[in-house]
Amino acid sequence: MYTWTFWILTVWLIVNGIWMWSVRDNQNDQKIFAWVNVVALIWGFWVYFGVPATGNLGGWLLTINIITIVLAIFQFYYGYKKE
């Protein structure tokens, strides 16, 4: 579970980051992706703290989760800012 969660969240982070910067002016998409990131963070931290780590992925999963937090902050900012 740990390994496939890591890879799913990694691919999600890459796709989400690219998509976020390409639709920066679309507030609705930013809101949707920000809330999906909240779900991904809950899942990522649940796996990080609840499932035994496999190999050296523990630090990398934590890093992915922290980067996702930063990305979600930007998405909430762009999604809910007043124009």
C-alpha cells in the first residue's frame, strides 16, 4: 500500500502542478484542484503515519505531502482571491 500510494501521489503532484499553472486564471478549476489536494493530503498523511514504510520511501512521501501542501495553498489563493 505504501509504494503504490507514493507513486499515485507523485503522479498526481506532477499533473496537478502542470495543470495549475496552465489554468491559473480559472478560479473554479483552482478550487476543485485545491480541495482534491486536501483529500490527497489526508490520504498521504494517513498512509505515512499509519502504514509501515517500505524501503526509503518514508522521507519521499513526507516530501511529496509537504509539496502538496504548498501547492494547495497557492490553489486556494488563486481560487478564492477577489478580482
